[in-house]
Amino acid sequence: MKPVVLVTRKLPDAVEDRLRREYEPILNPDDTLYTSDQIIERAKGADAILPCHTEKFTAEVIARLPESVRVIANYSVGYDHVDTEAATARGLIVTNTPEVLSDATAELTIMLMLGAARRASEGEQLVRSRQWKDWSPSFMVGTQMTGKRLGIIGFGRVGRVVARRARGFDMQIHYHNRKRVPTEFEEGAVYHETCEQLMPHCDFLTIHCVASPETTKLLNAERIALLPDGAIVVNAARGVVIDDEALIAALKSGKLAAAGLDVYNDEPDIHPQYRKLPNVFLMPHIGSATKETRDAMGFRALDNLDAFFAGREPRDRVA
Ligand code: DGY
């Protein structure tokens, strides 16, 4: 008998085709966003769950999952939506999808940097609303990215691809990571032992660390104060790493020239001030949203399930 897999969201066709070949999937063709109760109900008889970051597996939800469920194979690199301690205590295996998102997320990060620096939201709004009347030397002047210093917090897979792409803009790379990475991964990037040491070197700052209690509100008022005046901040990691009130205050005061955001606290009900600020370039959590990457994420999640059901250690086990 094929293992039964509860899939919480509509996945790309190629991924669902493979799922049908190898498993007994319970699909969600309408892409309904299920409540925790609905997931628990639909998981009855399932051997595995293949969720996205949109479904929260708190300790309470995990405790209520049917006994039949043995593995949660996430369709995401981030797994902060799963209480991994509770999963381990319950004997559940948890996997994620690293590596396959790095290029798409790095592309989006560069877009956030450019969009924020070159005032893309304001420009688009002017053109669409027919308020664009003229050209002048002082019209829509932004910040140039070429040759500037880029600070990266979290020099893992995504952070390092961002660094590589940014070098195409002749940017000088500085980074902070929990541990210094081997020299061959640095490719000339300058390591800073603490965020505080990194901040003064960032004309642009991008964050690529995991969401955890330690990284919650990592970018706070004290650290923003250490950035050069007119710096630009972007975030395509997770909303929790930013203290919204502090970032908004710095964008209003002019301490920061602009920000580019793809992820937020309490998505999609983001802090209302962001919508009002002209100097924020806003995207709706689409870092991994390319056809190539969304297929690859699904295949990677299925590779993890295949390994689990073949009695092997899944490659991307995180709990
Ligand atoms: C991820 O994979 O973590 C992306 O944010 C999409 O969920």
C-alpha cells in the first residue's frame, strides 16, 4: 500500500503528478488555507503531512495530530512554523527544503535592494496614477547601489548567493554569522564578530538568518542607530527579525533612506504604517516564487519522504 500524504496547499502540477505516482495523496485543489482543526481532521489516516510555512504546527497542534502521522515534510526552507521540540518529543521526523531556494531568494533580495534604492514603489505609483508630469534633474533621485558596502547578517546558502550577485554591482561584502565561514566561502567578504561591529559598514543591510528566539527583533533601534545615515535595509528572511516600530521610526526620521521588505510580522496583516511610507518597497513573501524553485521545493520534499518511507535518514532532517 502506498503511504498516505496530506498535502495542505495546492502544489505545482509536476509535484502533484509525482505525488500521485508514489503516494496516496490527500490534495487541496482549491488551495484553501486550512485551520489547525481542519488539518488535524484531514490528517486522519495519513502517514505524512506535506505542509507550507502557512500552517502552524504548535505543540498543541502536534499533540492532537493522529497517531498515524510519522513525518512532516515541509515545503519550505524555514521551519519556524513547526515546534520541533514538540515534534521530537512526539517521535515525529521533520524535514525542510534547503538549497533549492537560494537563487530565487537571492534574486528577490537584489530586487528589494534596487527597488528600495531607486524608489520603485513611488515611481510605479506615479506612472500608474497618471501623476507623472515631467522630468527634472531632481526628480525621483535615489541611492546608487554600485560600489557600495553590503552587510549581510546570516552568511549561509542564501546570504552567500546574495553576496555573489551583489559583487556584480561591485559591492564590497561585509557579514556577520554565528561562526566565521571558511575562507573559500568568504570570497573576500569581511567577517564581523557581532552585529554591532557590522552595522557601521553597511550602506545596504540584508538579513538572511533563521527565525528563532535569538534572532527575534535582531534589527532593533540600538542597531539601526549604528548604521550609517541614509542606509538601506532589506529583509527576505522572516518578519520576526525586525522590530517594526524601530524600523518605521528610522524610515520616518530619515535615518534610513529606504527599506525593501518581502516578509513581515503577522503576515499578511502587516504593520499598517508600512503601507503609508513611500520609502518602503513592499513585496508579498515571494522570495521562492519562481516556477523552477517551486517545482524544486516540491521534489526536494518528496525526496525526503521517499527516504523516510524507504527506511533511510531523510537528507534534510531538521528534527
Ligand atoms: C521558505 O521556504 O521558508 C519560504 O519562506 C516559503 O515558505
